[in-house]
Amino acid sequence: MMDFWAKGLENHRKEKIKKLALLISLLIILITIIVLIIVYIFNIQFRNWCDKHILGKEILQEDTREIEIDGDENPQVYAFDKYICLFRRKTIEFYNKVGTKVGEIETNINNAKFASAGRYLAICEQDGKEFYLIDGKEKVYENEVDGTISQINVSRSGFVSVVLSNNSYKSIVSVYNKEGKEIFKTNLVTSRVVDVSISQDSQYLAIAEVDISGILTKSTIQIVSIELAQTKPAEAIVYKYEVPEGKLIINVEYQEKQKLICMYNDSIEVLQEQKSSELVGFENRKTTFMTIELNNRIAILEEKTTGEYTSDTYVNIINPENKREIQYIANGVVKSLHTSNKRIAINTGSELHIISTNGFLVKKYISSTEINDIVMTDSLVGVIYRDKIQIIYL
């Protein structure tokens, strides 16, 4: 009987030791993972080594799918949603992530201008009269305006804004719903529209305009209620922000929570609830590129000399909500900057760094020849050469 109890106690003791050993092992693994994550975040050399050798974020040109094109034909290339589009011979061709043609739409357009948001694509004739709204690969409607189109914009809900001019006005801004019905129009006699943006919930339209008719150039931003534009057009303009003298408006972009990000010649500011506050000034920065066309982020590229003939590029990504700034550092001088909602692509000529808006590398593409141009969405990138487009799937 004593042997039975002794054996039971011994088994119980061994079981406790096993559980304790397992718990210690799990704690060691958890601590190791946490330490590696912290080192990965804060140690650039370790992060670069992991990205290349463990996470496989570095890809070569020959490892990607491609779309063959005729360089002599000089097609226009655009990317939106999950497609890369070729525009040639008045036709939009849609290609998926593996380079397979999955649809096409014929138009009456010769020289196209594009805008997109989510699954919607708006396309117009540059300095022409016609424009189209496309949902996925299907044409929703086509329309014709009385004037010359200079800009086009579309929201995630399919509302289209068109900026045009005629003999009577400097600029005209018209807004159409997703059925193609015009719901708002404003005529600007002395001002010229620089940019327009529709809020992500399609409630507001921002019109950035510059008046050069007086001695001093004057910038103004009008906020239009799209709902009131449909029900009470006379009350549609709900707010007009007079930009301080000396500041020239260049670009506007609605981000989350109806924040309107405004780019000026000397700074980037956020206009929200009829109050403007500066996010970043350019005075003490050696800025090479900048963009506000991101989802709840802005990006500013600065070049910093590292040697007599060498430089690094610092990609500063700023959150307009809390002004928190993070950096991504790329060796060399950046030749072009491209963005989608949540991705930033910097082109150094033979390399393409695709970065998330939290500052981490998503993919690093190494090209065997000089990169001509880039088109991108959150899910794919098209690297454009004279006779082909290489597809990077993210």
C-alpha cells in the first residue's frame, strides 16, 4: 500500500515538474519573441537583415509577373482597386495580379485623365468634354459637360466632381451622384480652382481656389455640404476659410474624421471644425518630395548628406491626429514618390522601396534596369518599363 501511495506522489511530482518546465519554456519563447520584436523595431541593421534573409521582403525583377506592352504605342497606365489598367486606342484594359487580362471598356476618349477611390474609377478626356464612372470593371455611366475639363475627382461612394472652364468663368465645379445626375454647381468668376476633394463619407466637398485678379494673390477654401447641395442648393456652402496672406494653397485632401489636409507653399496644415492648425513647416527642412494623399498620414522626404558624394533619404511619416512622426531611411537619392491609401513607394532608380504607413518595409524590389514609372494600389504595384509592366503583389 505504501508503495502505491509513494508511486502516486512520485508521478504527481513529475507531472508538476513537466508543467513547470513547459511554462518556463513558453515564457522563454514569449520573452524571446518580444525582445526580437523590440530589436526589429528599433535596430535598423537588424531589421534590414531580417527583411532580406528571414521575412523574404526583397524580390528581384525576374521573380515577378509581367504584362507585355508595345513601347511604340505609348499606352497610358493606371492602377486602382485590384487592377492595373492600360489605356490605348480609346479602350481601358483591366489586368489582374498575375497579368491576365480580365476585361475592357471602350470609350470616346483619346488622352485620358484618371481618378479613383475604392472600387470606383473616374476617367475623362484631358481638356475635353466627356467623362466616365466605372465600378470595378463595369461602366456605370458616361456624361458630357458644357466646357473644358481640367480636373476630375471621385469619392468611395461614387460621387464625381469635375472642374472645368468656359468663356464666362475662370473655373466651374460640378458634382454628380453615382447615377450621373448633377447635384451641385458653383461658378467662380475671378478665382481659379487649384484642387478639390470629397470627404470619405461623401458628406463634404472642399474647393481650394486662388484669386490672382488683385494686387495680392489670395487663397480660399470653400466647404460644400453635398446633402444641402441636393436639397437646399443656396445653402450648400457651409464654410469659407480665408487663407492668411503670403500662403499659397497647392493641394487639399480629405482624410479620416473629415480632416481636410491642406498643403501650402510653406507648410502642411489640417482644417477641421473650422479651425486650421499647422502639422509641419518646410522652413528648416531640405524637402525633396511630399504628399498628403494617404489615409490618415502625410509623408515628407528629406535628403541628408552622408559623405562627399553620398546621401540618404529620410521618409518622415506624420499622423495628423497626434502629430507623431516616424521615419524610414533609404540609402541614396529618391527619384520619385508614389502612394496609395496605406502604402508609400520610393523609387531610387534601380530599387523600389514599398513602405507601410507605420514605417515598415513591405517589399523591396530590385530592378535590373532603370525604372521608368510606377502605378500602385494597396494590394499591387506596377513597375513600368518601355516594353513591359512588372507586377508586385502585396
